[in-house]
Amino acid sequence: MENILYVERKDIEDFICSDDILFIGKDHAEFPPMVESIMNNIQVGPRSELESDPSKKQIIPYIVITKNLCKQVFMTRRLSSQTEKRLRGSYSLGVGGHAEEVDMGGDFIFNAAIRELNEEVCVENVEHMKRVGFINNDTDSVGKVHLGVIYHISCEDVSVREKDKMSGGWVKWVDVSRFNMEVWSKMIAGIQAQLSSDSFPHVYNPINGECY
């Protein structure tokens, strides 16, 4: 049985009143309280039960990979072997997946982001990874039960590790709208400028393992 991390919707209801990119950057007044609320109210439960329960929000690290000052973004396409049937065939600007029980301890959202990144892709020459915001969408069955935590990394070399589940390649940011993207990626397509900003609250350097 796969155990994943979630929060009760009621514990974050004050922060997710809209279907949108929620908070971008540490200058947004509600960014720290949102992180704190998740950290203080996290629970563990079976994914099989949570996938159909909109009273609970599963935590999903969603990592956007760019290069050339965010002029290019690594886009993936979910293949028919993907676990999440509702997203098969769609294009994505983020890699990631469920935060799991194994990630507990310290900043478990960050732990999950690093684990998911290393499971799905091979990256080289990464400077750092930044937690840059949250994303919520209650307009479809997938979004109603998930809460995205957006991370950003910049690197020159990346390739898909899970080739049986997805394909991927670099795309010019100005061209992403041409693809049939999943809802979260459509929402992220408009925050290119914010991703290139340096004003973010949590930075991880995967080379030396330091957070600052």
C-alpha cells in the first residue's frame, strides 16, 4: 500500500480560495503561513483512498526546469504507462509527484521534491533549487485532491530517467502554449518572469546538499 502525505482541506482553506497560482516568492505575505500550516498539519494516508476525497489535499512537489535565463523550459509528455490515468498523453512544464511517508523528517516537502526530481530525470550542472510558490485548481477531478508546491531549478543538461513513463525535451518558453498541457502547466506558463527572480525563501544546492 502506498502511503502519501496530505493535509485536511479545512486546515488550509483560508489560503486556497481561488483556482490559481497562489503565492509566488517570499514577499507575498501569505507564503510563510501557508508553509507553516502544511508543516503543522501534515498527515499520512493510503493513496488509494485519498484520490477520491476532495476534503483532503495531497501534497505534490512540482519542479520547473529551465535554462538560458528561463527562455527555455524542459517539457515532458506523460505516456500511457503513467500511474495517474487522468493525465496520460498531456504535456507538462513540471516534474514531480506525491510526497510520501518516506519523506517525513525536517522539510518533508523539500525532501519529496529532491526524491521525485532524481527519480524522474537526470540533471547536471544545477545551481540550486528554489521553492517559489503554490498552485491550486479545484475545477477538475485531479486538482480537487492535490495541492502543488512549485520549485524551480536552472540547469544546462537534463534527460528523462523514467523513459517508460514519459518523454521530454527543451522548448522555448514562448512556444509552450502550442502544446496540449495539463491544467497546472497552463497556469504556470504565465510566471516566467517570477521564476527568473532571486527573491525566494528556500534555496537548496544539490551539489553540496546545503539549504539556505
